[in-house]
Amino acid sequence: MTRHQQIALRIDGLRMRYGTAEILTDVTFQMRHGEITALLGPNGAGKTTTIEVLEGFRQPSGGQIEVLGTDPAQGGSQWRARVGVVLQSWRDHARWRVRELLAHQGRYYTRYATDLIERPWDVDDLLEVVGLTDHADQQVRLLSGGQRRRLDVAIGVVGRPELLFLDEPTAGFDPEARREFHDLVLRLAAEGDTTVLLTTHDLNEAEKLADRILILDRGRIVADGTPSELARQIVGDDLVRWTHNGQRYVRSTTDSTSFIFQLFQQYGDAITDLEIQRSSLEDTYLHLVRQAEAGAGTTTSPELGEVA
Amino acid sequence: MPGSTRTLRTGVARGLVELRQGFTGVELAGQLLWPMVTLAALFLVRNRSAGDSDVSLGGWALPSALGMFVTFGMLLMVQHLSAEREDGTLLRAKATPHGIQGYFIGKLVTVSGTILVYLLILLLPGLFLVDGVVVGSIGGWATLLWVLALGLIATQSIGVVIGSLLPSPRAAGYLALPVLGLVGISGIFYPITALADWVQWIAQVFPMYWLGLGMRSAFLPNDAVSVEIGASWRHLETGAVLGAWALLGLIVAPVVLRRMARRESGSRVAARREKLLQRVG
């Protein structure tokens, strides 16, 4: 599949500033077609701002952005039809019935059907996929939180988007609902051959869903790769502990193997109680989160309040 | 089918769905309240006469009230807009191709439809409850049509402008006060000629007075004109003032609307939700 070699999204040097507060300093990354990418970061890192720029809802202060070959700020209806946005519903369309609302949203996409992509998604099929068949004739306001979120996803994909954005899709979910939601996203991505960008502050979620993880911290991408690549790329220092002449030593080092080799060369078997603690991706990420929390308030803008 | 026709159809379908929702179940009771209260008021004054004319005050005020209800389209539009901006309906429309157009076509259909239903609820029983209202003349129906069309365009486009500028649905609630004040000075329930000159001048700036006048000219016998300003139905002036408001609305509304839609984003909706929940909780 050559399409998978193509770039779906490219941002280069994205900056975002509100007054004197700089939310995004330099965000640069690319996504290929068919990839599921997670934008991971602590609260206040700039995830929502980044995804809103890509969705075309926010004008960046600087940088080159291309989503499906178009600058989102200039994206017309043609472009909009190829991009899906999963919004977190609150109480909009409360009195609409589930099927009625999905069918209505689908109508806007009819004219964008192509030989390759049938648009919109058949409403009954889609209800089946998101597990809302039994609630098709129910009013939206009577749905449970989890059902409502699945309807949000259905609305986001009813036009069979080539690229789908999900911002903190499982915030406030219990573990059960979270697992169901993960399965749904994976199924959608496989079935629709859809490129997905989601934001999350949960490392486990990112590892489970994403082919690739980008870690955003204080307005910059600080790590980029598959979960296993990341573990190698951003490993912090390993911790080496040993005892020599009854004295306990601790040393942190980036290259524990050569450090220990030198240690043995120097002291031979006088070294005892040797311990190596490798830093995991989780440790590194938690370290980032703690740093962000310690500095909270300095990176969030007053105008936006809580922006992830 | 050309794209614009599709959008138009989708928007009209949207409007009809929401119109139906507005008149089913518990919503219905709320919708009927104000027309019913108005009818009751007209019934109570059916035996008094309007100013020095031979027309009963009830008969005189029925068409005036029709004009008043057309003006309420402005309030309805403001309420819908500010509420649906807060709850994210508008953002959803923005995330959909041609969604904003569809949304507004739908809104015009819903609000116009609601107003027309109000007018029927007032007019049909009203004809039996009060004397003096004349229906059936071709000229009367023609007047009704153009006054109604201009009135719906003027009041709803102004509603779009105000609804786009207001910061919250709370602010939209306060807007009802000046509009009720306007009812008081626009000669809806009593001839305007009974009021001081300067009050008459203020009332004549706004569409409500002219909508009432236009409706009276369509539904009342000719001799009822004696209690109007200058003893004239002033069709030319009515068309000019309503037309000017409509034109102003049609020019300004798309600009304000585009600016408002451009600013919508998920974090804005989330921030408003947060704010509201804090207020409630």
C-alpha cells in the first residue's frame, strides 16, 4: 500500500502565544496515512492547543502546518469533509434522536462521496459499530455518559474521514468504559483505514492505542517514536548502586554497562551488592509530569484557564 | 443536485426537526403560555373601544399583538444562538462541511416556523373572541405577506447579530427587559397617539411599532385609522423602516457570525461548561 508512505499531516515549528505566555514554542512532527498517533503529555503541555490548530479551530502564532495537503486555517468544506473531529458533547442536540442526528450529520457528506470512499457511513451499520443499535430511537439527553461519548465518535466518523482527531477521548471514563472505547477506536481505525491523532495524558492509553507516541512537554515535542523506541530514546539515567569496603555508593549514569565495566576494572571483586535500576518509559514520563505539576501556573495562560 | 441546493435542503430538514421538537411533549406547554396569556388579555378588553374609534380595543390589539410576536423572533433567535454556542451545537456545525450554513438555514426555519405557529394560535381563536377584525380582502392578505416577510427578516437577522455578540445565555435573558419596555411604548395594547410625542419618536425607531401598524392596516377596517399617527396607515414609511432594519441585519449578521464562528473551539466550549458548572455547583 503506497498510500501508507504518504504524509497525512505535517507541522513544522508551530508556535502559539497568548500575550506574553507561550503555550507552544516549537512543535514539529509528521504523520503517515494509516498511523495511529498519540500526543501524550501532562496537563498544560499544549496538547489541546496543538490539536485545535490542526482541526482548523485555532489560528497559530507561527509555523508551517499542512493537514491532508492543506493549511487548516484555509481549509474549505472539501477539506473539512475529509477530516473527522470527535467533540466532547455536553448537552447539544439533547432532544434529537440518536439515528435522526446521525442521519442528519451524514447528509452533509453525501456530495463528497468518491469512487474509493462511500460517504456518508450507512447509519445502521455505524450504529452497530459503535454499539448504539438498541438506542437508535432514544433521545440523546437520555443516553448514559459512555453511550453519549460513543455517539460523539459516531458523529466524528459518519463522513468516513481520512483523518480523525480525538482530544482526551477517555477523560472521566471508568476502566471498563475505557477498555470498550479503546476497542472501538482500534476497530474504527482498522475498518475505515483511518489515520488517527489522539491526545491523552495517560501513558498506558497511548501505549495501547498508538503505533507511535509523541510526548509534548512545555510546548515542545520532547520524544517521538514507537513505544519501544521511546523507551530507548528518552531513557533517563540508570541508577547504579554498589558496596565497596563496607561503604554504600549510588551513581546515576546514561551508560550503565560501560560504567560497571570500569568499576570492575578498577576494583575487581571487591565490589558487592551491585544493583542496576533501569529507567523505564513510565519513570521518565512520570518525571515529566511531576516537573510540569511543580511548575504549574507558569505555563498555562490566564485567558484559557485549563488547557491540556 | 447542486451543492447549495443540498445545503438548503439539509438546513430546512434540520429546521423542521427542531420545529417539531419545539411543539411536542413538555415543550408544548411553554410554547402555548404567552399566546394564551395574550389572548386572555385581548378577551378582557373586548368591550372597551380603542381611543376615539369605533373599533373594540380587543379587536384593535389582536393585529398589534401579531406584530409584537413577530418581533419576538429576535428574542428567540438570540436565545437559541447564545444557548447553542454555549452547549457546543455551533462547534459541531463548524466541524461539519457546510455545517454553519445548514445550522443557520435550520435556525431561520425553526424560528420563522415557531412565529407562524404563534400567529395562528393568536389569530384563529382571536377572530372568534374579539370583534372588529376583518379578514378576506385581497389587499389585506397582500399587506400581511409583505409586512410579515420584512418583519421576519429584520427581526431575525438583528437577533443573529445580538446573539453572536452576547457573551452568555444569561445576558440573553436580560434582553427580554428592554423588549418588554418596547412593547409598552409601541402602541401594541393601546393606541400610540395616547403617549407623549418624544416617546412616540423613540418607538418609531424600532420595528415593533411598524409591525403592529402594518398588521392593523391588514386586519382592521379603514375607519380604525383615525387613532393612528397622522390618521394614516403609512405603508411607505412601514416598508422603509422595516426594510432598513432588514438591510442592516443582512449586511452585519454574516460578518458578526463569521467572526463568532471562527472563534469557537473545543477548549472554549469546555471553558464555558466549566464556568457554568462552577456557578451551579
